[in-house]
Amino acid sequence: MRLEGKVALISGGSRGMGAFEAELFLKEGAKVVVGDVREEEGRALVDKIGDDSVFVRLDVTSESDWAAAVNEAVDRYGKLDILVNNAGISARGSIEETTVAEWDRVMDINAKGVFLGTRQAIPEMRKAGGGSIINISSQLGLVGMSESSPQYQASKGAVRIFTKSAAVQYAAEGIRVNSVHPGPIVTPMTEARRSDAAVQEVMISRIPLGRYGESEDVAYGVLYLASDESSFVTGSELVIDGGWTAQ
């Protein structure tokens, strides 16, 4: 199994891509801590996927929640090898329509959350002799789009560059840090936009493969970066976008 003996913490792990990643990691031999603010969904998920998983309430904007989540991984399973910074939210509106509060909320969850999680995980990965941090960005962290909000795109661009900074700083300690850039994926977060026929038409028109991706399309890429198969990969961008950014 590709993650035999490893311990992983996944933020935003109660549903969508995070939930699929948690289940896949377990099948590949990892012990998994699922962190999320959605307590009912998170507890239901770990009940479903197996004994080698545990749920912790995790608000990614909270330093104390991050400390508790990492401590749970170490106390329960002895170490932390993998962190997937998966939690995130989207938003809509132009620059002029965006309030300061809306900007701050998205940046806090999508960008500051990645920073806080990474900062908390590094000391434990150092003790473990190395680790892998995977930060979920977006294809809109690479290119712009008029139909998406400025704060969402800015937050995902921040994740991309933060990933490279962390990768360079901690490579000598065997801690690898990479970003994943999904295109439109069928998840609860995209449900509202997918129900808007006009928006759906625009989105599909920009995907050369002609469809939204599925959570498993992203999860298998995350699995590769979490595993020792990617031992020479750090500071990289894994783009899983159906060809969106190839144009």
C-alpha cells in the first residue's frame, strides 16, 4: 500500500474532495485525522470509513484549533507525516461589488488557513524525519477569470506562492510542499454554480475535456504527492484541470 505506516491530517475533510482523499488514504494504509467545522458530517464520515480514522473539529482560521488537530494526530497515532490543506470556500462578485468583510473571510480561510496549518505541522514533521504537505489551490491560482471573485482568485494565487516559499525553506529537512490546482470539480462547493445553466455553459466551454472533474481525479494526484513515489517533487504545481490552463 502506498501510504503504509503514515499518518495524515486533512482539513475540510468531511465532504467533497477532502472526504474522498480521506477514504483513499485509508485504503492505502494511512491513519487519517479528518478536520472540519462540519461536525455531524465529519463524524459520520469517520464512522463510515474505518477505525484508523478520527474526526476533530477544525476551524482553519484558528491557531488553537490547528494545535489541537495536530496534537490529536500525534497523541493518537504517534506522529504526523502528511498534511492536506484542503479546506476552502468560494465567492462571487466583481472587485467593486466585493466588501472588505467578504475579502477578509475568503483570504482568512483559503490563505491564512494554509499558513496556520503548515506552521503547526512542520515541527511534528521535523520530529518524524520529514513529511509531505499538499496545498489545494485552483486553476484560478494560475490564471484569471472574469466570472470568479477577486478574493477567491487572490487567495488561491497566495497558496501557490506560499507553497513555493515553504518548499524552499524546508527541503533540507525532508519536508516537501506542493500545490494542487484543480479545475471545476463536482463537489458541494460548486453545486450552486453548476445549477446556473449560463454559468455552467461558460465553465464547460473552457474545459477542453468537456466535463467537470470528479473528486477522485484530484484525490489520486494528492495521493501521489503524499506518497514516497514523489520523493523528488517539492515546490511543484500539479494541475488537474481538464486542460483549462493549456489554452
